[in-house]
Amino acid sequence: MTASLYTRTFDAYNKHFSNSQKDNEMFLVVQQNYFNDRLNARGYVFLNDVYDVLGFERTARGQLVGWVKQEGSNPIDFGIKEIGEDDPNGPAFVLSFNVDGIIYDKLSD
């Protein structure tokens, strides 16, 4: 897998990480579903909004990119992939966010 600017690792260094693979996976899927609901309700989601809830540091780029609800647009997908099965702290996850690109200029006043 090729890492992008929007790839993060959810592992034991994250404040939300649990030693339970199921708990971690459930946390990530629940948050992904929440942000899809938020996208449908509000019409947009910035990547930094997601970073905040998942326990990642905000970035300057994260305030510019994200998702905008449009005809035929794809849902928010964290690209959740389990890695590090042999880690004693539990398996980590690589998240590859499928952002739509720069969205701040697509929002209406």
C-alpha cells in the first residue's frame, strides 16, 4: 500500500487505542458511520474534523481538504486496513482517507 498525505496509523500511541482488535475496529467503523451521517446532514466534513475525533493531530492541509456532499459523490471511507497482527499491544490499523480534495472553496456562504 502506498502512503499518501492522508494516511495515518491507528496504534498503541493513539489515546483511543485498545488492546482489543474488535474494540478498535468497532471504534473506527462507528466514527466512519458518524461522519457519513454528518456529511449527509451538514453537506461537508473537513479532514481535521475526523482527525480530532480519532485522536490525530490537526494539519494545515486538513483544514482545506475533506468531503462535500454532491450528486454521485462517494461516502467517506477511512480505508481501514489491519496491520501488525503480532504486536503485543494488539493489531494496528492503517487509515487511508478518501478525501474529495480541497473543499473550502466549494462551500457556500
